Amino acid sequence: MPESDSLDQAFRDYTQIEAAFQEFLDTSLSPRGPESLLDVLGTLDLPTQGVAVDVGCGDGSDSRQLAKRFGLHVHGIDPVRHNIVVATAAAAEAGLSEYVWFQVGVAEALPLQHQSMDLVWCKEVLTFTRIDDAFAEFRRVLKPGGTGLAYQILTGPRMSDAEARQFWEVDLGYGEAHSVRPEDVAAAIAAAGLQLTRRIDFASEWGEYAQERSGAPGRRLLHAARLLRDPEKYIIAFGESAYRTMLGDCLWHVYRMTGKLHGAAFVFTAAD
């Protein structure tokens, strides 16, 4: 059969199932949302009244959840002093000041004693670190038999190395983030002398979860299209720096839905 005839047949075959295919795609795959990360933690054998570090704690919301849900005493560490002030005030308002404490620090040099932590919790931080140094530090502060859980949106299989450099180093528009792939995390865990016990690939699930509930990722796609089509309009209104940050944030949400970025969690332990 000539190639043109084969293509014509394929097109006719597709048109016959297109509507049914689209309707089938409208059925949810029941994606997990961000709360599923705490569910993973709930499957682990954490000690009662254990001690944890929340690396890159931000406003302290995860630290508070770790304390409330699991009864942990949590040290929140973040390089931004303003975050420490906000997190401390929020913990006091929640009545958790006896369970969570916050101080300035970085993942590569945690202000904690050697072998003092039952749990290392690290969420959306690794792309801003020297990853090998960070995991070596996680190994240092974990007690023998202690557990770690690191979650990160990583460079995905549909993003080339060149595109990854452009996105993380230029398009994202803030900080000193850099490309990290899942295999880089696994290698850093092994190099630190930690044992990777479980990898959970969320891929696009958190994005799907948000889209099905609020439509936010779809809105970010529309915003990205507008930003790319008429950049001067938004640069004049808000400035070059704000434009780059907004574009990077919109692309981040879009790329998470299309496999260019990939959400994954890594559970690891320190040897007894």
C-alpha cells in the first residue's frame, strides 16, 4: 500500500474513534495530591516523640504538620531569615512552640548535632543545593536507623539537557536552581552511605490533582501563552525581573503536566 494510502487510512480510522477517545480521557486517573506525601510518612516506623528536621522549611507549614500529625519535635531550617520569623510566629499562633523551632541554616551545613535526628524531611529544596553535600549532611545528622524523605520536582524524561539548563538557570527566574534528574538523587543517596528504600514517582499527579479541583494549571498555561506572545506588555507594567519570575512559574506548572518536569519522593535510611 502506498504511504499516502496508509496515512489516509490511519486518519479515517482515528476520526471514527476520536470522540470516544476524548470522552475516555475525561475520566480521572484519581491522582494523588500533596497530602499523599504525609501518607507515605505515615507508613514508616517513626519513633514516638521523635526528633525531625525540616530542611528548607519555608513558612513552617510542613513542620507544623509533622508535629501535629506525628507528634514529632521538629527543627525547621531555612536560609531566608524572613521565613524563620514567619514560621516562628505561625507556630506560636498554633500553640506548637514547644514542638517546633526554627533557625537559619542551609542543607549543606545543618546547625544540628551529629546523629541527633530520627527523621530528615526535605521538600522542594534539592534543586537549590549542592546535592552530594546535602545528602552527606543528612547522613551526618541522622541517628543510626533513622529515616529520610526527600520530595522534589525534577528534570523529567521529556526535557533535554540543553532545555533543562535554559529552564532552571534562566527561565525559572529566581534563586540559583539547577537541573537535577531522579538518577542524580539516587546517586547522591548512595554516595552519602544512605540506603534508598523506596522511590515514589508522582510524575504529573499533583498537577492533575490541582487541575481537577481548581483548574490552576490550565490557567497557568493560558498565562504562559500571553506572556510569550506579548512580553513587552507585561515587562512595561511590572518590570523585567517580575516578568521572568512569572513566566518561569507558569512554565513550571505546564511542564509538570507534560513530562518535562517529574515529581518524585525518595525514602532512605541510615544504617544501624
